[in-house]
Amino acid sequence: MTTRLQSLTSAQRCAWRSNGWPMRPFQSRKLDCTSSHEKSVRLALRAGVDASFMNHSDRPYLSVVMASRNDDYAGGMLRRLQVNVNAFIEQMERFDLPSELLLIDWNPPDGKELWQAIDWPSSTLHRCTVRVITVPQQIHATVPFADRLPILIHRARNVGIRRARGEFVLPTSSDILFSNELAQWFGRRELDPNCMYRIVRRDVPAKALLYGSTDKRLRYCRNHVQQVHKRDSSYQIAGLPHLFTNGAGDFTLMSRDMYFRLHGIPEEREFHSMHFDGILCFMAHAAGAQEVELGAPMRIYHVDHGAPSWRSQASWLERAASRVPIQELAARLVPIVRKIAPPLSSLDRLGVPYLDCSTRTGQAKYERLIRSLIERPDAFRYNDADWGLAQHRLEERVLGQAPLTA
């Protein structure tokens, strides 16, 4: 059942207690695909927005941003990306949505640019335009952790957000699939610029990639969910609202105006981007966005690709000890070996700092960072004014030039 809450007035959104937290109570509502709310016509832009194109009649309604590179990142990433691109274009055309897909090719290996690697549709695009923006190695080399990480996901996504033309922007991963019901809801154009839209992520096996058609693939996904990432698993901070931060990096849909007000997603500066998607949710809430959770049958599916870079894995020595034929001996050896060679994540091995919320130290850093961004008026920005490589002119290739008038 859908819960409707009255929208807050502008004065309420901007009011602050003496300790800096907004005076409004936390509000979250759940929306199913049969629900609707007033369509906003407000297109006012706040400071920092390049509005040179905003009066054009061909402005897309939705911009979807994905970041990737052609180096088999996360195991078979090019295949995942190809499936995602095909599905998104098909759905936008089917549901008649003026849209654009911004694909950020970050630090491409020599001779392996995504523009050449992806099989683009041969038919004419009528509603979806594809823009491939390349961030070359020379620029990548100037950002933090460039010597240890080949791609900085949040920086790459911000490149797309900064250059997006849509009224609404959705940064997402290149191995996320949208249900047809979600894509159809996009096509109804009922998004509210004052809201932050979140959704439960469902993990599915890599076998989903084997299906040739989008409909068959989505049917398989619906029937083979491995894990569900719900609100209940979101990190909670005493005294702050219980926002839906779990899996936010795969789906946090907001207006372009709001993303610009926030200066985009927090970029990799002091830490790796892990848990920074949750920080974005708190920033948006402090800036006045009302959280809306999209319910079934609107869904997103994440295609499995093995252990993430932040998850600790046993050393080769521990794995060898665990394979000792005598079980009692193995059980004694493993704890000893772990002290000598403790489990490490890929990030640990690379020496990249990250917010590890499984430890008290990591939790304390995470909470301090969030409070520093939201407990003072107008302090909800992590990035500076040059977020999204605003100072750089980047190479862009365009597919479609679709006529986007309604």
C-alpha cells in the first residue's frame, strides 16, 4: 500500500534548529507503479548550473550515467555493459521516453576504447541518445589514487552528471538491469524534483547474461534472485534519520538541479568511494530532498560478478592450511595462519584507504564525516566547485542525435 505524505513547504525545508539539523521530521514514502503524484513544472536552476541549453525544446527527460572501461574489470565487464546498453536503449525506445545514456570511458587502455568495443544498434534511435565521454590517461593521472586504481567510479559518474542534459539524472552501475515496469514508470514522466528516489536492489546470477532478449532475461532475473538489499540493512546513526542507504550507488535518482546543488556525488579524495553513496543520501536529505522508495514490480537487478574489492579474502597461506586433509589439524592451523597473514581486501593490498564500517574506527570516521556535512546550514557539499572535471574539455562521441521533443 502506498503511503502519501504532504509535501513540505520551502520554508520548512530551509528551516534549521540551533544545532543545524533541519526542523522537518524525516519523511519517507513508498511508491508502487500504479501510484502517481503531481508532475512538477519547476525548472528553476540554482547556482553552479550551466543552463546554456535549458531553453531548448529537445531537452531529455532522463539522463542515465554509467562509468566503465574496457579492461575486463570485475570479470567480463564488457559483456555486462553490452547487455545493459542494449536493454536500456530498447526500453527507452519502447516506452517512448526522451532520454540519454552517458557512458563515461575512464582511463581507457590503449586501443581499447569503449566506443569501438561496443556493438551499437544499427536501427535509428528515436527517443534515446547515447553519449560516450572519454577521460584520458593524462587526466586520470592527476587525481588521487590514480597510481593504484585504474578507474575512480564516483569521479567518473560526476563527469556524466556534470554534462547531463536531462531534467532528472540517475547514476548507476554498468551491470544493473531495470525491470520493464520501472522503465515504463520512467516513461510516464511523473518524477518530482524535490524527491530522492531509491529502490531495493536484487542480486541475480551471471547466467542472466546468456539470454538473448531483454524480456527473457528479466523473466529469469525475477525468478532467480539470490539476495535482496533492503532498507533494513542500511547503516543507522544515532540521532539522524534512518535513510535508505543500502545499495544507494546503484540507484539514487534525483533532479539535475539537486545533483548540481550537492556538487555531485562525493568523489574519491581522502578515501575510496565505498559507503560514499550513503553519504550522498544524507547530503540530499539535508538539502531538502524527500526520500521515496519505489516498490514492486518496479525493480533493479544486479548481475553477480564475484567478491567486491572491499571484501576481505583469505591469504593463499590460509587457503592452503584449510585444505590440509586432516580436519582437526586444519582447524588448529587456520587461526595461527590468520595471525601471520590476516585476510585482506583488494583495497588493503593496494594501500587505498576506505571507510570500513565493519570496524569501530571505520564507523566513527563515517559518522563524523556525515555529521560534518549536514549539521550546519548549507554545509552539505563534499566536493569543490570543479567537481566532475568541470575545468576539462573532454572528447565526446554521440550516437543517435534522437529528436527528443515530446
